[in-house]
Amino acid sequence: MTEIRTFDSAIVQPEQIGRFASGCVVAESGVVRDTLLSPCLYHNVDLRIRDSEVVTESCDALFIGCFYNCWGHSLTDSLRYLWVFLPRYRKMLVEAAGNAKIVYVTAGGECGRKFGKNFAEMLDVLGVPRERIIEIRKPTRFRRLFVPTPSFYEDEKIDRHCTDKYKETIDYIIDAVVPRSAAPDKIVYFTRSKWQHGFARKDFGEIAIERAVKRAYPDCEMVAPETLSFKELVKLVASCKMLITTEGSIGHNSLFLRGGGNIRCVIEMLATESISAGDQRGQGIRGGIAQGALGESSRQSAAESCRRSVLPLRHPRNRRVSRLPSKFLAQGTHTVRTPFRLASRANARRKGV
């Protein structure tokens, strides 16, 4: 497969109203499906628009993806084409695209929104020239459009996969921010207790989870990742021998664990799946109740005791029951009468749910 594909007279389409994450590249042969944030959303859907709505530019451009302002997507989907800026591929990029414009589209109705601070810092670490980046807000046809092969992609079963280039990208970020020195020695739990969305908390039950983690690992540090800059975040995770998180985008930060003795434990409370990549990165791309090589029996029992402190609850919207062993489900499940995602037995009782 060609490393950087060339499409003559191709169109970059921004997200269409009422069609989430429909921004993509449309070539003469049709939609280039890997340029969609999630191709499965638009299986057998014609996303092409009328030619009368297309603006024509008589120049070349390099397409670097569909960006969605969610940290989990920033570490996965938004990185899929950025391997071309790594030093070992830069010569190939210059030979193929020269000084072409660098273009992207957004998802989630965020047209015109600036990059988040941490995502912008990550682009700088990768050497992406932000001064040349242009957001496409109207359907635009370019003389030639260059699209790298994706290093992170979704198959027809909505399973997500990564290539060696994706791992190279992550490793480059770690090595650029944290020089190899002492062995990882920290145990860290990423808490959501300080994170708020609008007027409300995102999760319930965080205090109970923190207490359970602290009982299992007395030396564990409780850290709110949203208070860290990108480089601070990478340095902290790279120094961890164990990173503990709940399910969701917060767990994607485990990508920055160093190889070797690193361990990741995920407390998963919903019947959802998450990315688990690493060294522990890269060995698994599917989420689970607990991820990581819990090699020592003491750690394994501690992680188990930590998980047992959390009551599986039913999601209030879709009623899906969490994938925990039957001995947990035998304790009974409860419906949470709130739009929030997680809850613990203790908080559910206190709130009369």
C-alpha cells in the first residue's frame, strides 16, 4: 500500500448538519472511508454533496484528519495520519507533498473552535507546523489532495486497530518529552472527582472508588489529569509502574506508559469497550474489566479487592448491564435515575436510588 495516497481533484467536506462526524475526503471514486471519524456510522450512506456547493482551490493540500474535541479521540483517531511528521518520514512527506497546505475537518458541531491547549502542545511535540494548518469549513476541492495511510482505524465490526506507525508515534511522543532514566516507580489513580461538565459532575461514586483504590494501594497518588499540561501528563504516566483509571477516555492516557513492568488496571462499570494499547500498549486493543499484566499475585489480589469495592450498575439510558462476573451481578443491579454515567453502591444508597 502506498504510504501517502494522492487524489486528483478531491474534495474535503466538513461535517454536514445533522450528520455527526460526517466530515471526510471525497475522491472521484467516492468517499475515502478511512477519512471518516467512524466509517461504520455511514455504511452505505452517500455523503457526496452538489458540485454547486463546492469551493475550488487551485493548490495542493495534505489532509490530516477529522478532529473531535474529546481527549480519547485526540489520542487515537486524531493521530491516525500524523505519523508523516515523525523525523524518519519527513523526507518522504516533503517529496510527496512539498509545502502543501495542511487541512483538517472537525466533528461534533465544533467548526471554528480552536485546538485544546493539550492537543496543540501534542502537535508541537510531533513537529506539526500549526501555522500552516487550515480548518476546512466549506466543501473545498483541491488540485491534488495527499492522504497518508491511517495508522489507527476501525473495521466493519467497529473493532479498532493500530499499526506499527501508530506505536511509533506514541513512542516518539514519550521519548521527546521524557528522557529514559530511572525505572518507573509510581502508582497513580486518575480521579474524576475534580472534573465537571457544565453545572454538574460527570460521574457518581468517585469517592468510593478512590477509597477502594487507596485501600488496595496505600502508596497510590490521586491525580486529576485535567489539571496537568500535556508534557506534565506524559511525564507522570511514563513514571508509573501502575496506572489505575475508570473506563473511558481517561484510560487512554495509559498509552504513555513505558514498556516493561508497567501495569494498567481499569475499573469498568458499563458494558462498553475502550482502547487498551501499549506494551502493555499494543498487546490489546479491546477494553475489559481489568487490563494489564498483573504478574504478581499480591497485585492481582489487590486489584481484585479494588474491583470488588465497586457495584455494577445499569446504564440509565440503554439499560445495559456491566460485564462483571456473575458473582457480582448476583448482588443485584440498580437503575440510576440520573443522566450521569457511574455510581457506587454507597452513593446509590445515600441518594436513595
